[in-house]
Amino acid sequence: QVQLVESGGGLVQPGGSLRLSCVACGFTCENYWMRWDRQVPGKEREMVAGISRTSRSTPDLADVKGRFTISRDNANSTLFLQMNSLKPQDPAVYYCARVEPDSGRVDYWGQGIQVTVSS
């Protein structure tokens, strides 16, 4: 059974940092591209950053370039998102996601974790 379990969210002041983690269970993590998505109420879920099986990263959201870094530890089946210089527009529910190899689409998301930026 595929499970993606996020942790590390919470409340941080503007300019602060958080590190999200996602433990993947039920499949061989190193065989899949992985990514982080986020969603705010009333808006569509958007891709924040993706990472290949060999840790080639592709930050797809222009607003997070230079601030967010995606990484992975295949040996421990864990995905990370280091978020620095957090801004008031970053609050959202952040989701860890697995990318299905043939379609390039997400086939599993985690339950999501809240990130709040407030002074």
C-alpha cells in the first residue's frame, strides 16, 4: 500500500525557514520522480518543485526559485523541501506526491501539511 507521510509544517514568521519531510512507504522510492505541490483554499493545486530519481531537481514555480530546495534521500525513502525566506504568499497545504513514470502525472499524494507564515 502506497503511503506518503508529510511532516515539518507549522507556523513561521516572514523571512523564516521550514523543512518539510515526506516518508514514502509501500514502494521503491528511488524508482520514481517525486514532487511537492501546494494548495490554498479556492485555488487549484500547483506544483512547487520536482526531483528526478537521481536528484536532478526542477523547481517549477517561479516564485520559489532561490528560496526553496527539493532533495531526496533514496536510502531512507524520504523527500525534503527546504523553504527559506518564507513570504506571506507561501502559506498553503503542502503535499508530497509521487509521479507515475509512464504518464508523468501524479498518482499518489500525501495527506498534506499546513504551512502558515505570520508575524
